[in-house]
Amino acid sequence: MELIQVTKEMYATAKRIDKATRTIYTLALAKAETEKIYRIELAKEMIKLRESGVQATLIPDISRGNTAFLRFERDLARDTYNSANASLKGLQTEASLLQTISKYHEVL
């Protein structure tokens, strides 16, 4: 790999890391927001079931079932965030590899 090509690849990777960082920030906000919404709605559902006289031992299971869609949204947001984080780590590894190749070219 020629030094010019390595430098271009390093620049492209740096751009991708920058974009990924901004995307991860947005995904982190979405993750936190969906967690908040799920927790609030789960608590409301538990209170509603408690007030309607549902047996106390059944309330957690029924309330989780009634808020399953929100839990799905929460889990999806969490896994999307984790996936983006893993991709960012891959880009950082790629950048490190390109830096190593660049240093190797400097030695030659």
C-alpha cells in the first residue's frame, strides 16, 4: 500500500469516525429517552393494576406484558446504540492499523 493511499484512507476513516461519533450521540439520546418512557409507563401500568385490585403477585408480569411494545422499543434503541458503538471501535481499530502502516512507510 502506497503512502499516499494510506494517507487518503486515514483521512476517510477519520471522517467516518467523526460521523459515527455524532450518530452515537444521537443514538444515546434515543436510548435514554426510550428507557425513560418505558419506566414511566411501566410504573403507571403497575399503579393502574394495583388500583383495579389485581393480585399483587401478578402485577409485574401483567404490567410488563401490557408495556411489551415499549420494552421492545427500549431494547431496540439499546441494541442499536451498542451496535453503533461496536462499529466505532472497528473504525478506531482501522485507524490504528493505518497509522501503523504509515509509520512503517516512514521507516523505509
